[in-house]
Amino acid sequence: MGLIQPLFEGPIDIVGDVHGEAQALHALLNHLGYDADGRHAQGRRLVFVGDLCDRGPDSPAVLRQVQALVQAGHAQAVVGNHEINLMRGDPKDGAGWFFDERAERDLAKYAPFARAAAAERGALQAVAAHWPVALERADLRVVHAAWQAPAIEAVRPLKAGQLISAYDAWEEAAREKGRQSHIAQRMHDELARWGGDLESPAEQPPFMPAHAENEVNKQMLNPLKVLTSGVEQRGTTPFFAGGKWRFVERVTWWNDYTDALPVVVGHYWRRRYPAERTAESARAALPDEDVFAHVPPLAWHGQRANVFCVDYSVGGRWQARQRHAPLTREFKLAALQWPERTLVFDDGSREATEGFAQPAA
């Protein structure tokens, strides 16, 4: 099997980014009609769009459960950027459940969270090692972040299990390009001139061209990164996302997607109900909140209105916990039922999606 694999035939339930929210996943599967072993009376099966871990209270439990569902043949899962970080040993914001060097720093935002037991760390790190990065069938495609034809074709020859070695090879190519332009020294000089902390939302840095160049090189020279974390270009204004200041802009690739086949993705942090935005709250905004500023919360989007993001920001529930607010209104876990094109949320609510294949005039 390769890194682009056949998607289950028949009716499926496509689950958005879970981000360690084990209770939300349990509730959602109940509302969808799956039993404790992952069986469904109508023969439906599950598809996970990736980003199962980080930020939530129990990433180990989520990884174990999804692994069991996949191994039993009741589910498929594609790799997200958070699984790649885990497999590569790359500690990022929200991964303190696994990485000792992140644990203390993550406590202020994400505690309480279950930490991986020493005896199971190797197994958890390898859960997604042979998963695909994309799934396809005659009427549907599934990928974590972006279905971009050149990246898909670059990855298609790779075999399952080759993801990390290929990813690292493309990362090295980006580093070599950076070495040729002395990018590390230029980034060091930018940080020294500013003197701040890129992981602190309190103080916005000046725009840093070398940092922007480095981010674009690493993103766009790596097809696996494009598929799992999206299309990016040089920005103009720093923005805070994923626990750090960034200097690129997300490209809404779906506005250039012209294929007739629908695509379902996660990754992009849409909201069922728009959040009130103030200057103060903007610093704590979810990473891609503004990508959907002009897209209705239940709508298909893109040039042909045939792309759907099923990530309804359950990974932001840490904010509700800090405010002692209800968990299920602002930050939801959702599944898109196909072919019905119905959304089911972890609070049991169901809603039809809107505007499929009906582009806005």
C-alpha cells in the first residue's frame, strides 16, 4: 500500500480533528451509533482526518482507541501534522503530554492532561507510522489539510511506512536552500534586534523577512507538509497561531481547486458559532479562525463549493476550561456523514450542510 490509499466504499462518517478530547470522541461515536468495539448496525465505518493528539486532556487514550478501530477494520485514518510532529520527535505547543521538554510550559494552557506512560511511549509514537496521508474513491477525497495535485503526485509513489524518511529528506532540501542564503544567521539577527519571545502572545514582533522566508521554504518545498499543514505564502503582518508568532499567510487553496471530486479536510479550525472578537481576544484566537470569516458555518466552500472542513475546533476546549465555561457550545467535535452530507456533533445535534456544488455567484 502507498501513502495515497483507497477510501472505504459505502457510507462513512468522517471525524474532524480530535486533539486529545477523548470524552468528546466517546460521545460522538455514541451519537453516530457505534458500539464499544466500533461496529455499526448499518455497516457504516469511520474515517479520521488526522490531528488526533495534542492540546486535549487525554491524547494517549485517543491514539489507543483510533489505533484499535483501524486495526479492527472499522476505521481509516490519515496522518495530520500533529502525528508527524510526534513521529519525528518534534515537540510543539500542546505536546507536553508526550515530550518532557514541553510538559512544564504546556501546563499553564492545557492542564490537566494525561501524560504518556514510559512503557507505552514507543507504541504511541508509532501509531500512525503506516497510515496514509490521503484517501480517495470515485466520489470523494480525504486529506488532512490540502489536496494539491503536484504534492499528491509527488507523494503517490511512496509506500506506507516511508512517510518520515521522505519527509526528512524534503526537510533537508529546504535546510540546504536556507544554508545557501545564510538564513539561520539572518533569523538570529532578527530575533536579537527584537529581543522578545516568539511563543508569547503578549508582544507582537516586527515583521521578520528571514523568518518568513524560512517558513515558506520549509512548507512549500515539502509535498508532505503541503498535504498535512496546507499551502502558505510570505505574509505581511505577524500573526499568532499554534502557540507562536508566524510570518506567513494561509492560502485558501480550495478557491483554486477546480476538480469535480469533493474533498473533506480538517486542520483549519472553523466554528459552528462565530466567536466575538475583541482586540484582547484576538491574541488567543484559534490558528485559522479568519480563514472562514466569510464562509457560513455549515457551508461547503471553494471555487466549486465541493470542499468541506470538518474541524469544528474541539482542540480549543482548553480555553473554555480556563474560563469554566460550557465545553460543547464554542468548541465542537463533528463528523460529516457521507453520502448524506449531514453533520453530527458530539453534543448529539445534527445539521445538514449547505450549498454543496453550488458556488456563490
